[in-house]
Amino acid sequence: MTFDLLIGIDYSGRKTPTSRTPALQVYAAFGDEEPHRILSPSSTEKTYKNWCRKEIAEWLVEQAEKKITFIAGIDHGFSFPISYFERYGLTTWDGFLDDFYEHWPTDQEHTYVDFMRDRDEGPPDRTGSNTDYRLTEKWTSSAKSVFHFDIQGQVAKSTHAGLPWLRRMRNEVGDKLHVWPFDGWTIPEGRSVVAEAYPSLYRNRYGKGDRTADQQDAYSTARWLSEMDHRGFLTRYFEPPLTDDERRQCDLEGWILGVG
């Protein structure tokens, strides 16, 4: 086993960073055990509360501070297509995160993606076409563009809501957390990892039982990570079959774990 804890997170860009929603779900497996549902830290024995985005980021930071290692697959885009970088003169992923945050500070209280899009002065001037895809999305049969809002199965809203939290986690824990592949395609020994996940790649492998669709997406991500790690195959997915030029492109665009 490479990791102690394998985590699947089904993400949502609904409402504000502190809004609780059943669309946010977290499942985790210790080693090769069956993934189980992780409840929001605000839940008690008598009162169940859904997660909010702020809590998920804080929980991952807490895990990164522990002596265990984990990998978390999160269901939102971690970056934008190379055309976006070229259009706005961006040359690094960290620079992209900082620039994006100046225009889309969606981790701030009372701020949310639809508010930014519908405000009187117009949406932020950092955007792209809904037909603009990253290479990793082109390598799948159904992945949506990170700019394609207001459709079923959209990833645009969750991506625009989640990117500032990646930036904040990165600023808080530094090199205790390896954001794959931006910090390198190879994972240093003993390092915890967050990676972009796409539950459509994994969900049909496992029976749904009585789980909701959002719970199934988080469960299947955690279970796939656990199974691949237990079989000794997970590290292979950190090295997708890319040419040198493609890899340089994806150093900025990122990659969905499991595509390849």
C-alpha cells in the first residue's frame, strides 16, 4: 500500500462556501477496507449536518498535518485549457491560481459562482469558450468543459468554486500536500496527495446499494483508489502515456487521475 487513507470527494459549486448541501459527499477507506461515509465535523450523534466547501478544505488541511499519508480524489477541474494560459499571459499553475483568485474569489463569505456571473457589472473578465477543452478531457468520452455552465453534469460551477480552496490549502500546508500533477508527476515518498477525479470513470464498477448519486460518486472514487493502491497499480496512473509536448501542456492544464 502506498497510502494510509484513500478519500473520494464529490464536489459542488452550489451557493456560498459555508452553505451546506447533500451534493457534497466524502467517503474514505483506511487501507483496503470498504470505504465508509465521512460525516461533517459539525454533525453530532443527535444532529446530522451536510458538508460545506469550507469544512472540506479545513478537513483536508487537518489530514495533511497528521503523520498518515492520504490521497484525495476531488471531483472538479484543477486547471483550465492551455488557450486560457496563453490568452492571459500565464506561465505557471501557481500564477494561474493567483490570477484566477483576483477575479473569482469564490471562497469568500457570501460569495458564490452564480453571484459572480450575474452581478450588475457583469461576470469577471477571466473566462473561456464552452467548447474549449483540456487535453485530459479530450481523452474521455463524456467530460465537460470547465467553462460549460448551466448543463446537466456540468463541472464548470464546481471548478470555479473549488479552485480558490486548492490555492488556500496550498498556502496553508505547503509541501505537506502534493497537488498532482502540478507539483510533479511522480509522488515523493511519504507525501499526501490531492488529485482531480472524474467519478464517471469509476462509478459503474460498483453496485450503488442505497447510496444517493452523490454518495455513489464519492464512494466509487474512494473504492477505486483503494483497490488500485492495494493491487499495486495506483502509481501507474501517475504516469499517463503522454508525449513530451503533451506533458508540458499538461504541466499547466493538469490531468484527471485514471485517464490514459
